[in-house]
Amino acid sequence: MKKKRWSILAFCMISIMAVNAQKWSPEEQLELFGYCEKGILMKELGISEETANKIGQINYWATLQKLKIEANTNDTFATANEVNQEVLKKYKALSITGDKAKGLISRMSLPGCAITQLRFNKNYDTVTKVQLVAAYKTKFRKKIIDQLGVNGRQADMIIEAEAWKQKEALVVAQIAETDFNRIRKTVQLNKEFDKKLILIDLTEQQKNQAVEFFIQNQL
């Protein structure tokens, strides 16, 4: 039991470490915006992709200005707050004002989101994908069928997808956390995993349940 608890704890710690904030460059922060905030803002604010891209460019501009302030090379702004006030004006030109605009500023440098999270278990490094699938089926197949309301074929496909993701994640995990390529590879991995779940013909709720199931249930 102690070993099992330690494995789960280690898994959770690894997941948390994977989303720790990094000092990304302005260009990398802009790319991160595209992965995380862009789609969310389009839905939350009911804006077009073009407007969302403009918000990303405003944030990019603000990041550059704040870096110049830190380096004492900014001839236009003396403080980050002055930059934020100018950002609010730029948001207003896009018809984004009040609390919505202030909220955008507070979210300007978020470290990541679900699609940039790399979840993996180091204990799976010593087993093959075939062995992992077999172990998952033995321990979790019936539980998946009951909890997610899927049939046996779907449960097997979910297990296959999760085993694939775990082995691929271990490869990505070899990239240093300070290397933005780790974020890029993680996004690719999570997108491919999502495609695999879509092919299983799951509802959105079942997809979310499948992801959460393997967060909560480790071998």
C-alpha cells in the first residue's frame, strides 16, 4: 500500500512539475498564447480568430516593453503599470473594456494549460507498451466499462490509447523543462491522443472521464 501511495504521489508531483512557470521568451509566450488562451478567448468573449490574434500581438508587444523596462532601455515607459494602461487602450480599440480587459491583463503570462501538461509515470519506463496494455486490461477494463458506460471494444481502445500516450510521454519527458520544444511536443502528443479518443466514438463527457480515470488510477 505504501508503495502504491508513493507511486501516485510521484505521478502527481511529476505532473505539477511539468506545468511550472518558465521564463519563456516573448516569442514563446506568443506561441503559448496560441496553444492556450486563443481558443478560450474566442469562446469566452465571442470574438473572431482575427481579433484573438490581435490580442496575442498586443500581449507580445507588452511583454517586449516590460522586458525593456527591466533592462532599463525603454524610452517610452517607466513602469509595467504604464504599459498595462496602454494595453487597456489597445484592448478598447478591439471593443474589449472593463473587467474583461483587466482580466486579460491578469492572464497575459499564464504558464500553460491542459494541452501543455505532460502527464507521465516514471514507473512505466521499465515496461513495454504491450505489457502496459495487458496490465491495464487486467486491473481496469471492467472498471472503465462500468464507470464510463462504454462497451468492451471501446474500453480496449481507451486502454490502447492511454498506453500509447504514457510511452510517448516518457520520450517527451526526456526533453529539459527549460526547453520550449518540450511544450511543443507535449501539445502534439495531447492532440494526437485526443484524435485517438475521438475515433473511439466517445461523447465529450466520456472523453473527459477517460482522461480523468487514468489520472486517478495508476498501476
